[in-house]
Amino acid sequence: MSGTPILCSKAATKQPEFIVPTQSNTIRLPGILARRVLFFAVVLALGALGVGMMFEILRPNGVSWLEMSLLLLFGITFLWIVFAFTSGAIGFFLQLLRLDPLTLRRQSATPSPEPEVTTRTAVVMPVYNEDTARVIAGFEVSLRSLAATGQLDAFDFYLLSDTQSPELARAEAGAWQQLCQRLGPLAARVSYRRRTDNSGRKVGNVSDFCCRWGDKYEAMIVLDADSVMSGECMLSLVHAIEQNPTAALVQTVPIPVRQSTMFGRFLQFAADLYSPMLATGLAFWQTDTANYWGHNAIVRIEPFMQHCGLPELTGRGPFGGEILSHDFVEAALLRRAGWNVILLAELRGSYEEVPSNLLDYATRDRRWVQGNMQHIALLGGARLYGVSRLHFLLGAVAYVSSLLWLIMLALSSIDAVVRALSSDVFFTSGFQLFPHWPIVKTGLIFSLLSLTVAMLILPKVFGIVIALQQRRAQFGGARRLLLGSLIETLFAILIAPLMMVFHAYFVVSVLIGHKVSWNAQAREGRMVPWREAFARTFPATLIAVVWGVLSYVLTPVFFWWMLPVLAGLVLAAPIVRYSSSLALGQWLRNAGVFIAPSEAQEPEVLAALTVALNGQSDTYPDVPEPALPASRWRDMPIQSFAK
């Protein structure tokens, strides 16, 4: 059934008054200003140290335009590293001391029992041309997990389909009928709606739900098509909203699960090992201005409707049109309206799935590059908080930095060749009385390299230390944890050059106006064929071979510095092929490598998901789509970023 477009009413274009929540009974976040002063002081100090060292390395021989370009590029990329390192270091100390990153209070080993839910919540799962069996299974096990808590009466579940494929739409309707038959009395708590016109993509899908049924609920828990969430986790989100009347959005940290390929298990292991610590550091300084990642979060519906109607941007090229990465923007708009956006870094029971091979992973990043680059156009938006603007900037720099690194490596190669060819030329002018001796600050170069490597590696060390101290059994014991961490670090270094090239190419593609379709994400494990692996990596491999030969011939010393980068690109096709292997993934699991907590101690909701998938039928009856529940349409005002 087609949903009414969000922009259907003239009233929807009217800019509303900003509604500010009351401040009574708000959970206090102590020292917000002091935290941010501390965080940014450390970032600026480390950034100034690194840039200053780089300048001192370049300065003695005179700073050419080439070296000034290198200094600028280094400054941007180094600051990006410093941001990530500082967040990780703060998260490490907070977790080491077992301090909550929001309240800064000691975390209790035995949490107090949660009270009964007093508000009504919708659990919504937007889907678009997804695998029907996986969608229905995830939807069902999340519902049954919540039912097991005894508080399902306070919730309703909605499957919000934007599926456009007639074959998949028929499968969804048939699978839905089978689901309702299995649920029995629980079927009263579920609804299915399909839009034949998927205007606005996911934004339009969720907004259509809010406009139709939003007035029935205090909040909605937003799941993705591959999300699974335990009932206890959902209850914790509802309690967070109920106990903090100024919070409009509470985000969890979704942990990847159910991976079988070597690459998928590498991602799954690394995410569970490092993400909670990094998220703890982020929550410490972001406090009430955290970010939204689009799913596995709870959103208070009324402020979302009042303040998150997204406009089309008027900019040209990649910076105009529909807002693609909507989640960052919605978080910024809620914060602009006076509502808090919070990240619960320690909450467990929130899961998702990730692409199973490097090429599908890069394809997903291609969509994110386009959406995050668009945020640059919003940096000057009216009345946005500074931290919200920083989210926009860091989201774009996360991908732009790859292009900057690639340019910096190219300029460094040119500079090395120029220096090698002119190393014996000490009189550069006919009127020069004294020779110009080149100065190389080897000690300073080594110190800067050591500092950079330390800030890249130490967050991994921090995560390992925390896991050894607090979660070693969840990773299969100390030996398996250390072995997996070592192989994860080596593999991350090996694939980093290829991901750098992919991201750099994506950024250039966006800037010259190439657009990409936002289709359903591939999630099931598959072995990438050699043809596909070579086709996607051959240009990077060819450039690396030429680059390496020229470097070795003209400046052998620089070649050895570049070898880790060149090796990852030359071996790109075999890396893509073999890291997508299901057999290698199983062999590593049997050998105790990349053992994740979801494997060592499988949560009940994930065990139930496996049973549900194994028990699903391959055929679905051809039935009409179910009738929609009663609704009362309300328009969602469109916001403006104009000053």
C-alpha cells in the first residue's frame, strides 16, 4: 500500500517555533564544559606537537611550495589521527577505572532491577529489497526476546517495507502471513506496511510511519534490516528515555555478529574488541550532543516530528538534493532544538551484520562517502551546535583523509626523487659563495614516525588490555585473544592501502558528480571470484607496480619506506579473494583466531536467530498485503538551515 509522501501538504513547508524541553528531573552530566576543554586541549597540544615536528624536519633546507603542501596535508591527517587516539585513550582510562562516561560514577557490578515501563513504544524496522527470510527472522526473534521479559504489552512492532521488487514484495506478504500464524496471540502486537512509492528512501519511510501512527507512542526504537536486539536492551533504551525527559535520542553501539568469512570475522572481532572502548571515549566528551547512526537507537517521536523534517539542499553537484546520510543531520536538528542526544557506550544486546568481503564493504562505504561529503554543505547551517558541526566535519574527513594521504604519499615520492637527483648539487646559484649542505634531521624524523605509529597502535593495545582484564573469557581466553589481536593488527595494516585507494577514488567520484544508487546491502558470506577481484583492484595494483619500480630505481631508501603500502596494493586481488573465503573463516575459528564474544558465549537472541533461519520455509504463499491499522495523519514540518 502506498504511503502519503511527507511533502504532500503546504503546511509541511512552514518553519515551526522551536520547542525546548523542560529541565526538571534531567539526569545531570557533570562538567560538560570542563570535559570538552580537556579533550580539545589534548587534541590541540598533540596536533601542534606533530605539525611542529614536521615543520622542523622541512625547515632547515628551505620550505618549497611542495613541502608546504606536504605540511598542510600532514596537519589535516595528523589531527584526524589525534582525534581518534584521544577518544580511545579517554575511553581506556574510564573503562579501566570502571567509570560511566556520562555520569562519571563508578559502575555497579550488579545493576539495580529496572522498573516497569510506563510509556508506549513502537519498534520499527525499515526494509528495502532485502532478503525476506533474514528480515522476518530478525524481526521475530527481537519480538520474542522482548515478550520473554513480560513487558511486550507496552510495545508494538512495525515492519515498514519500501520494497519495490514485485517478487520480493510477494515474498514479504507471504512470509508475513506465516509469521502471524506462528506468533498466535502475539500477532496483535505486529503490523506490516509497504509503500509502493518509496519517496525519500529510508527518511521517507520512517517519516511516513511517524505521520501515520506517531501520536500513539512516546518513542520508537529504530532497527535496520539486519538488526537484532535483545528484549533487555530494548527495555534499557525505553528506561533511558523515561528517566531522562530532556533526551530525544539514545544511541547504542551495534556489534557485528554472525560472520563466517575470514574478512567478516576480522571485522566482527575488531568491532567487539575496540568499539565499546572508543564509544566510551566519545560519550565522555560528546555528553549531551552525541551522534545518531541511523539504527539500533531509540528516538522520542514528538521532537523528532517537530524538528527533523529534512529539506532538499539547494547546493550544486554532490552537495545538493536529498540529504542522504540523514542520521547525523537529525541528531544535529534535535540538539539545535534543545533536546539531548546520548550515546550509551556500555549497553549490550544491540547487534547488526556487516558485509562479508572487502569489496562489498567498500561498496557500502561508497554510499557513506557520498552522504558524509554532503554534510560539508551544512557546516554553516543556522543555530547548529559546535559539536554537531564537528560531527559533520569529522564524518567527511574520515573519507577525505584517505585522498589526502594518497596525495601526500605522491608528493613525498616526488620530493624524494627531487632530493635524490639533486643530492650532489651544493651550488644552486652562479653567485653563491658557499655550498648549500642538505640537512637531514634523522632523529626528529624517527621521533615523528614513532609518535604517529604510537597513536595508531596504542588504541588497539588499550582495547586488548581492557579485554584481558575484564572480558578475556568472552574472547575464548587470553591466548586466543592475543593471537586474534596480533593477526587482526597485521591484516588491518595489510588492507589499509587498498581501503585508502578505494576511499580516495570514491571521494573524487563524488566531487566530479558521479552518484551511486543506495540499494540493499549484501550481507551473506560469498567467495569473491578471481575475475571480480582482479577487475576491482587491477588499476591500483598496476599503479603500485609502476610506483614501486620508479621508487626503487630513483630512490631506493624511499622505496623501503613505501614497501608496506605498495605490498598491500600489489597483493590486492589475492587479499580480496582469500579473505572472502568461508573455508578460511571456519579454519580460523577452529584454530581459535578471531573468537568474538558472540561465538564464545552466544547470546540467547542470536541462538534463537539461528534456529529461526534454519526453520524458515523457502516458499511463501501468494497472499494480499495485510490491512493497515487505523491511523491519524499529522504533517511533519520541514526544517531550514538558512541563517
